Amino acid sequence: MIRHLLVLSTAAALFAAAACSKPAAAPAAPAHPNLSGSWVRPLGDREVGGLPPVNEIPLTPWAAAKFKAERPAAGENQDFANTTDPSLRYADPNGYPRISLHPMRFKLVQTDDYVYQLWEYNQNWRQIALNVPPDPDPAITWYGNAVGKWEGDTLVVDSVGYKDSTWLDARGLPHTQDLHLVERIHRAGENLAFDITFEDPGAFTKPWAAHLIFKPSPEGSMTENIYTISDELRFRERFLQQKVTIPIRR
Amino acid sequence: MRSSMSCVVAGTVAALLVCTSALAHHGAASIYDMTKETTIKATVTEYVWTNPHTELGISLSGGTKTELLLELGSPPNIRNRGWTSRTVKAGDAVTVTFHPGLRGAKIGVVIKLVTADGKELHA
């Protein structure tokens, strides 16, 4: 009898609880599109865009003279043997956005507080802090100081604090430490688009823009591709018969 | 006729891929004769999976000494085209097509390699 009463009271309590509770809410839709994934600008793909021709970039006289004096390793005025490209001569980090112009992958990892961009090339990375004000006194670094916020489906990234020894691309496009980039990153169909505005009063007479497209990489895992000064000098010794004047790993 | 045209087209595409790949690091035209293609049977003497470009040493006489040093793309780029760090090893017989070095330099940039078991890989 007691057992019977217990069962009845338990059932009544469960019924009452069920009657009082609201129906389970459906999962909330994500507030922003998910940009995470592996992205690449495939070799030879004409759809992926790039920085404009140099004659369409409004260089200041200083920048024009600096560009003319550089000796890139590839392209129109190439001089691989005697290049002034800091990424080859000193194995310096590429800086931004040059590193994204490689035909190698990067991963975008999106969290609530940060977006991380992880490049296959040299295992370099940058972080974009979300919903925080720009640092009023940013350190000068290879990959700058970036903050971002969402405007609808677009992640708007504002960055400053770039070391001026890097080139903006492999052609030798210069900039100063006052470089200011505004990037609008968004989905474009299955692709990822970066619309980048370049401002730098020392290097450009007015702002200019570039449009880069990245395609989903079918291969998610990234290959180690760390490039050192020993690698570069060894290549030069073996392929160009250039004399190596510092100790290197062989 | 059709097949020879296909070969020309395929060769052009392959050359463009190699050019683009090589240009990622250096101006290939300053080191190699990009208008010329050479195909030879050779023995692998070394295969180094490294930056800035993977290296392939070959011997034309079947020996163990590198007589011709060839480069491929960077590891991530050639991995996308089916290469691994163990695709070939010293002693393997291969047929390799490459742009030869300028001014008689004993170097080259690989366009295509066919392994002893017939596997064809583009660099």
C-alpha cells in the first residue's frame, strides 16, 4: 500500500513538473557566419585575385624610389642571385598580407574572443582580438596588432603596428610603420573573400584596395614548411654555386 | 595529331604550374631554360624533402654520385600533387622531365617524374 502511494505521488510530482516547465527551446542560430576552415589560393588560379599592378598603386615619391631600388627574386625585375628580398636574404617573416599571397594553406579558427589565422608557410600566425578597442600604443611587430568586430555577416579587421622592413608582396612593394589595414572578411559562396584597404601616408598618396579570394582546401592537414637561413644558403650553394660565408646546416 | 596536341597542351599546363611554383621562391627564368625540356632515364642518388625546394639528385650513369641536381616545389605544394617524403629513394630508377640549367649548369627544375612502377607525378 505504501509502495503504491509512493509510486502515485512520484508520478504526480513528475506530471506537475512537466506541466509547469516550458517546452525546450530550439538551439539558437549562430550569431555570425562560421569562417573557420582551411583556405588556399591555388597555384595558377586566375579567380583568386591579388594586389593590383604597381602602376595602379598611388605610390609616394619615397615609395616609388624604394620600389625601384629593390631587387625581387622573381617577376619583372628579378635578380635572384643578388636579391634584396628580406624574406630570402635574412629569412625574415613575410609580414602581412604577403604571407597570405603564398599558394599555401591557412586555417582560420574562430572563437568568441579571437579569430586566429594560422599559416602553413613558416607556421606563422596572427590573432585578431574581437570587440575590443585598438591598442593606443601598439608594439611594432611582423604581423601587426589587429582588432575585429562583426558588421552583419562581415568580420571587419583593423590593424596597425607593422614592422616596416617587410614587403607587402614578393614584388617589393614597400610600406612604413604607419601602415593601416582595414579588412572586410566574408563568405563569397563557398569561398572566403578578403577586401583589404591600404592606408599609409608615407607610402601611398591615397588609400587603395585589393580583393583576395581563398578557396576551401580539400586537404585539411597542413604540411610543415619552416624556412630558415640555412635552407636558403644551402640552396644557393648547391644550385647557384654561391659561396656561403657563415656556418650553415648542411 | 590529337594526341600530340594533347601532349603540347599538357606540357604547357605543367610548365605553367612549375613556373608558378618556382616563382614562389625565385625567378626560374634566371636559372633555367624554361623554353627547353629534357627527358632522361636516371638513377636517384638523393631525395631531400626540404625548403625552399625539395631536391632530387640523379645519376645518368647508374652510379651513386649526384651528376645532376634538380629541384621541385616546396613540400606543401608538391604534396598537393601527390608527392611525399618517400616518393623515391636513392637507387630508384626513374624517368624525369625537367627544364635544364642555363649556361650548362648541372641543375634543373623538374616538370614530371615517372617511377619504375609507372606512377607519374608532376612537380
